[in-house]
Amino acid sequence: MPVNPLADDLSAIYRDVTLHDDALLPHRFPVPATAEHVSDVALIARTMDAVNPEGGRVLDVLDLGCGTGRVTYALAPHARTLTGVDLSPEMIAGFGRAFPDARTLTADSSAAVARLCEENARYDVIGAFWSLNYPLAARFERTTPDGIEFLADEETAHREASGFVDDLLTLLKPGGHLLVLFFDSESPEERLVTRLWERLAPFPGIGRAHTRALLTERLYAAEEAGHGRTTIQRLPGTATATDAAHAHAWMSDHHLGSHPKLVNDPDVLAQVHAFVAHHTLPTGTVEIPCGVHLVDFHAAGTAR
């Protein structure tokens, strides 16, 4: 059950850049057809090298949910122009310090996409790394201190979320790429998170994977209509915490959004403790099994 950042007082981690960055765990994933395991940033850097094999700052790039720009470093070497979007003013301030020549928009992804569509903006690359779940889920529900508030019937929410994806695709130039990193809901990490959030309310549709399924549904519909080609790779991985305390902070702050009904629940804490203990190595580090779907929608037409 994704937390809607900045929607309420549960979002302190999105207002404190240091707290946010310190709690992040490094993730590593296998590179297909090699024996290498690389970070999510390196994974996107390799993807960008394939998108722009001749190199150079020749692409117009949009990063949705950019945060402080951690993954943007994989995009920037290819960017003639760079635009970063994030709902948190603190995250955008950090992004601006990292990329002072970039355009920044302090807005949620839905509002930003609507504004950019009105401007007739077009991009060679649109990136959404670990962030696209939020604007899709926001059509269905929001997190409150009391639990989960459902915002619309599923048919209406699905239609509105689908419209957002369709609008997002209109921002692509011919030959452009929409690159998405989306969590794997079937990984051990996410299965635990799902069980814990469902103590408050069930997920819409097919469950935890409903937002990713909605995204791929619209991408395949665009492909069927001749608007591009969709490639999806599912990669298992690990998230490494320096110790149990680091792993607990990751689960509490990022996955559970510090929601009081979860982080103050003894049974929830016991499940998290058991999960962390099970994945703690003799060295004290914690290797959490996770996973990612790397999505690349390549728009039809010829790139510049």
C-alpha cells in the first residue's frame, strides 16, 4: 500500500534529504547475459548507452519523481536539456544543487505531466525510477493516519490512471524511450510489505501488482495500436543494509511510511524483525532479496 508522499504528516522522510538518503539501501541486479551484478543507477546507465550509443549530450530528458537526482546521474551525460519533477521541495532543492542547469518542477507527476502536455513539450527520454507507482495508486486511494481512504470506484480510478499513462506517452518524441524501474511485487521483500499493508486494507484489483499491471496494459495497448514497442525485463536482486538497524529503518521509513498503525503494531514489528534476522549474514550485514521490472517503451518513428 504505497504512501502518498507529502499527503500528510507521515512523510517526514521526504522532507529531510539526509534522512531520506541515509535510509536508502544499495540495490544490485544481474546484468542479462553476463555474470555482473550492478546498482540500479548502473543498470539505467547501461540502458542509456544502448539508447544513445554514439554518446554526447544530444537528448531532451525528463525525470519524473527525480528525488535528489540519484538515478539522474545516469541520464545527465546524455542530456541536452534536463527536467526534474518531484513533489517534495526539499528533494527538488537537492536536485537543483546537483544539476544547476536543469529545469525543475515542484509538483506531483500527474500535475507535471498535464502541464507539460499543455506546453506541447516532447522528450527523447522520460525516466521514472521507483516512482511511477505513486501517481497510478493515487487514483485509487490515499494513506491517512487512520488507515487507507478509497477515493473512487475501481472502474473510474482505472480509467483515470490509464489516462495518465496515455498522456505520459504523448510526451515522447518519435523514437523516444519511456524507461521505468518498477518494484517486483513477487519478491520476498514486497510480499512481506504487502502482507503488512493489507492489515489496514486490501489492495485494489489484482492486489499489490495492480499499478504495474495497469502500466503494462496501457503500454501493450499503445504497442497494439502501432505507437511503439514494449520491452520488460524482470530481474531479481538484493538490497544490502549495513546492519539490522539499517534494515529496520528501510522497512519502517520507506516501505511502511512510518505509518503509526503499522510501526506501533507489535505483530508487525515481530514480522519485520524475523524477516531481517532471517536475511542477516554472519558479518552482520543484511541481504534483502528484492526484484525489479525494467520497462522500456520505445516510441514508433525515427529518432533525431
